[in-house]
Amino acid sequence: MRQHHVYHFAPFFTSLGASTLPRTHPTLASPAALLSELYSVATAAVDPGPALTRRLRTLAPERGNEPWIIALGKAALPMARAAVDVLRERGLEPAGGLVVSPAQSPSPHPSLTAATGDHPEPGPGSLAAARALAESAPLAASGAEVWVLLSGGTTSLLGAPVNGISPEDLTRIYSLLLGSGLDITAMNRIRKRFSRWGAGRLALALAPARVRVYVVSDVIGDDLASIGSGPCVPDPATAADVRGLLQRSGLWEKIPESARRQVSEAEAGRMAETPKPGDQAFARVTLELIASNGLALEAAAKRAAELGLAPVVSDTPLAGEASAAGASVAATLLQDYASRGIPQPDRKRCLIWGGETTVTLGPSPDGLGGRCQELALAAARTLVGAPPGVALLAAGTDGRDGPTDAAGAIVDGRTWEAVTAAGRDPARDLAAHDAYRALDAAGVLLRPGLTGTNVMDVVIGVCLPGG
């Protein structure tokens, strides 16, 4: 299979240089306003619609061989619209298909069925979406070509179980994994084992049609087998691998008995393994990466330079516990501020990270928030007493962090005390994974709304003299 990895990270903290534009741009008057603009630029750069349009315009579909369109994930709607528009430029229409997204919206074309799945955990909508795909896939397989437009969130939006596992058991597995502290790649390695459309099973259903998969990456390293649980990618993990991962993470005895039985039966050869490399189902499948976290970081850095800052981008992805990552990036920001001799008018700085952290929940979690909010609250504790020009944004590029209406937050040296002044205990909120309520009380949550893309998270810190 061909894999086109279009974007990459710059070398670790490689300076991209400062712009010679005037240093009096109004955006620089407020660190929070500057950070909001950089976030907007980052997410716009990975808008999946334009990215897909550029790629599809290089194809030459013909009348009578119009492609089927199957769009799955948080970016499904803009990607489907782009595909429909490109076909219309050629006087063509899609042969049919399905759009599965996280929010109700009209279908971009009468021949495309629209379905709304549930996220971040599967629910009734996910089961209905999975059934809709079961109806569409055989029809698409009878056509000449299928365009699969894949983005993050697909695992949950199509969260239906394989035979032998109940929907309740699958939801239990997903819930355990979300609170396990495992990274997204490890979680998807497990989830795809029990998911009806994960681990290459969609490719099986679409064979023998020609299948072109266009991917917006939401995982560290852009592992195509992990994104959306790899519906059109061979599964490299064996049942033994999955058992080992579950055991090492302390989840083997916690997952439902039906799931343990599935793994054991596959290990013993009494149940078919997931589709593996070399299976003929993948012979006519190609995959291309059209947008990634790296592009978002590069766009934010370019805009920061245009605004008179000296941006630096880390090529070490953020990972691990969100609270630890928050303390670390805040300490790095403060260290950079001190080591650069700020305040100096010509040393406006911007440090940029990307990746995806995790939150390990306790046995009875009752807090509200997401990984970006927890990272931001932990950073706020480290930033206590920082100069006014030092601030940090942590936000998900999809516009929604965890089961909340916020993408993340913008914090500075006053945030921790602002939470206290609002009548909350920020340390207790951080320990209870209740960052949303703490940050909301301080008035620092970032609520851009759903962005239509999903390439993990961005964390941006600025040092502005006199800010």
C-alpha cells in the first residue's frame, strides 16, 4: 500500500525566525487575543475541505464510473462537501454513499445518507451509523471506485461491536480505555479488536472495488492503522498482543468476559484473526495522509512570525499524563522567558507544541473536563506569579475537549488565583480531574465551536514584554 505522508515536524525547537513586519500589530496588545488568533490559524490550516479538494482535483473520474463516497469522522461533513464539489466541477455526481459525523447536519448530496454517531463514547447513534454502513458498503463494493474520507472520532462514531459482544460490553471497554492513561495508539489497538468496522473490516466489505482512502490524522506519528481504528488498514496486532497490552495496563480482568473470550478464542485459533497484511482485501486499497498536526503547528509558527514573534516548534510530541505535561510546558515557557533576557522589546517569543496527552481517572471519576483543560490547569499552577506577558493556550483542534463545550483554555500567572477567588480549590479540582469547572470559574475557557477538523491538540505559549 502506498502511504503519502505529506507533512512533518520541524527539528526540535528549531527557530523559524522573526518577521520584519511592524511590531505594533493590534493582536499583540493582548496575549489571550494573540493566542486565540494563532489557534484559529492552526485549525484553518488543516481544514480538511481545502486539503481534500487539492488532492481530488488531480483525479479524473469518468461518467459511468462515478465514485461512491463514504465519509467517516469529525471531519466527515466538510470532506464530503469537498468531494461533491470536485465531482460537480466535472459535471459528475457521486454514485451514492454515507456520511457519519458527530453532529446532525443536512447531507451534502441527495445520494449520500447522513448519520450521526456518538462521541467520545459510542451510543445509540453509533449503533445506527454502523448499521447504515452495513447497508451502504455492499452497494459501494459493486461500483468501480470508492472514496473513503477518514478522520478522527470514527472509532466512537461507528462504535458497534463484533459478533459475540453486546453494545453495553463495547461501551464498557471504551469507557475503561478512556480512563486508563493509555495513549490513543494503544487504545485503538485494543478497540479495533472488538469494533465491527475497525481493523480493516471495512476494506473486506468494500472488496473488490478500487478504494482510495484520504486521511486526516489525529494520532501521534500519523499511524494509519490507528486512525479511526484503521477501517481500511491491515491490523498488525495479534490477539496475543492485545492480551499482553490489556494485562500490562491492568485492564484484562476489568473488561467484560465476552471480550476476554474473543481474545482467547482468537489466540487458540478457534476464531478468525483480524485481517492481516497480505490479505487480498487490501490489494486495491491506497491510503493518503492529507492533513496532520505538523501542518497546524507550522501554520501557527508562520503567523506568529508575521506578528513579530520569534516562534520555535517542538518536534517531540506531547504525550503522557496531561497534568505532568502542563507543568512541563509551563516550566519550559518560564525558563525560556528568563534565559532570553526578557523584557527586551525585540525578544517576543512563541513556543509551540503538538500531540495528545492522556488523563488517568480514578475508580469513581466525577470531574468534568478533558486532557487540554487538565493540561491548562496544571500549567496555571506552574505559572503562578509569572509576568503579565506570559500566557499559554492548550486546545483540541476539533474545538471540543472531552465531553464539554470548550476546546481548552488560555491561562497565565493570574489564573490559579482567579479560580480561588471564584470560590473553588484549584488543587482539589486538578486532583479530581474537574478542570472544566475550575477554568470556567476563572473565565478562561476557549469555546470556538466545532472546527470541522481533528489533528490532535496544540499548545502555544507566548512571552510578550510588557504584556
